[in-house]
Amino acid sequence: MARVLVVGAGLTGGACAALLRGAALGSVTVWDKARGAGGRMSTSRSARDAACTADLGAQYVTLDTERAGPRRSFYEELLSHGVLEPLTAPVEGMVVKEGSCNYMAPQGISSVVKYYLKQSGADVVYEQHVTCISLRDGKWEVSRKMGPPEQFDIVILTMPVPQILQLQGDLLNMINRSQKQQLECVSYSSRYALGLFYEAGTRIDVPWAAQYITDNPCIRFISIDNKKRNIESPEVGPSVVVHTTVTFGSEHVDADPAEVQRFILHHLERLVPSLPKPASVKCQKWRYSQPTAVPIQEGHLANPIVLQALLESAGSVPFVQQFNICCVRSRYKSCAQLSGTDDSSYSTSPDLWGRWIYSFQLRWLHRFCYESCRGCEVSLIAISKLAAKRSREL
């Protein structure tokens, strides 16, 4: 039976690990360099009161009911287990598309990732910073900053592309110069998030639960986070979340965090002068907040990347496969690849969002995607099926 490593305990890594459980693999391990689950869907706690929390990453989840397709079942499952609930608190300035539904996570947005990790039954280990991936005797040897290297049959990388490019070992030697240049074209927007935590009994008197800001050079979004999640208790202090603009984040990405925090608080005081002084503040830098535009003629490699050591008749041949996680209709192409019937032809087809997905087969990089949206579950299902198939072959 195969031994699988998923690198990254964010939404992609968590959902992937959960789907791999149904693929009848031998064992699944999840490593993340952070101290807890969530990735860009993280929930932070007050240093003084663990019950006081704030979503510093994603704020809510949106479902487009007309275009949901098979993704609807994922929302229904999370709703049925109380992980998600409808977002009913007032959000000023939010553009609501007809037919869409917004959901929040009452236990914090990281509870979505934690739900999938729990469902996976995987061995989840934090503070594991992967530094090198090398092929050793038909297996992937994965090294980390702390602890001895370990070997796996399958490795799934779910971190941002720039972090993949920083890995040492054999991975980057398996792609040619042109392909590496395409990976290097990938860029991400950066932003800061500020979490303000208050003592129990503190009142924040504003008529909204969250607000989009359009006329400030620093701040784009403010949320009374506990109010957004319908949690208002005299025993738990409120929390406030502030997201900066992309421009501000990009201009200050390498600035002193303490100075950035003071600058954000200065603008926040001008926007909401009635805010009381917080008991504690956390400043979070999202260096890789969201993928930005990529030239369509160049493309970029989307997450996740699946590394498999396949033993073929000609000997041990490394194989790198990447699945498009952006397009529901691409599942048909993925299923063809899984069944071994893919003819390696170059094709284009519009997905349900009216965008264009280019699919083609290369020697090492099996699939490229030219979109930077957040992905869907179809590719994760395809990955689990592929992993199961390959594990039987090992």
C-alpha cells in the first residue's frame, strides 16, 4: 500500500486528504509549517482569552447556486454538520450576485479545514517545514528543517508556486528551462490583516457587522468578527478584523511589521473613531494572498502538484502530475487521464465561469491551467482516484 504525504494543511490540503481516505490508500500524512490548520483560512485566538477568536484570512464562503453543479454537495455537507451557516449579519458595501448564497463559519473559518482533516483520519503534523524533495530508489525522500527525512510513494504539494520553486532536490531538475520560466511568471497579491482582541464586556457600537471600504489608501475591509459570526456573549470579548488594500500590502510587504501595524491602526482610528482600545493585537502578513493575472500565452502551474514515483518496465521513472483545480468541466479531461485514454492532444474548452482552460500533456508537467481562481473539488476527487490507481500499481 502506498504512503502519501500532503504538504500543506490549508483548504486544498485538508479536502484532498479527506478525499484520499476514500481511495483505499495505505496511509496519509499531512505536514504544515504553521502551528495549526487553516492556511489562508486561518482563525487566530486572543493571547489572553482563547475563546476570543478572529478570522484573519477568508471571511466567508460564497456559493453560486446556478453554477454549483457537483460542488453543492460539499456545501450541503458542511451546512448539515454546522460547520457553515448562512451569513445573515449586515455587511455594508458587499456586492451580492443574484442567485448566490454567502456562508460564515460560527466556530471560525479554520473549522472548515479542521473538519476535512478530521474526516481524513490522516496523521497531521505541524511545524514541519519541507525544504527538499529527492527521488531515492523509486520513492520520494522529503526533508524538513527539523527531523529526519522520510520517504513516501506519493507527495502532493498544495502551497503557493513561489514556495514550490524554493524547494531543493530533484523536483526542479525534472522540468525544462521554459517550464520553469512559466512557473516563475506566477505572481501573487499581498496584503496585511490585523486582529484586534478585546476583554469580555467590551461594547463596540457600530450598525454593521462588516464593511467594505472604498476610499481609504490603507484599509479595504473591516469586520466585527464575532458579530459577523453571530457570537455576542458577555462572557467572551469581541474581536475586530481589518484587511488592507492590495496596493498597501504590495508596497509594504517587506516593511517592519510593527510599523505596518501602527500605520493600519492609525487609519482604523480615523475610519471608526468609536473603537475602544484592544487588549491585544495580531498583525498577519499574507505574502501570497491571491494569484494575480498571468499572461495566457505563458500560463502557470496551479495547485496541487502530485509527485509519484512510478516503476515502469524501462526502470524507475519520475512522474509529475498537476491537476487543474479551477474548472468543473475539466473533470472529463481528468477522468480520461485517470483511465489512461488521454490522447495527449492540445485542446481548449470554456468552463462554467466562461473562462478558458488549456490542457496539454508535456513530459514532466502533465497539465497547466491559465486561471487563478480558487478551485473545485473535482480535481481533488480525480487526485484521490489517481493515487488509488497508482498505489495498486506500486
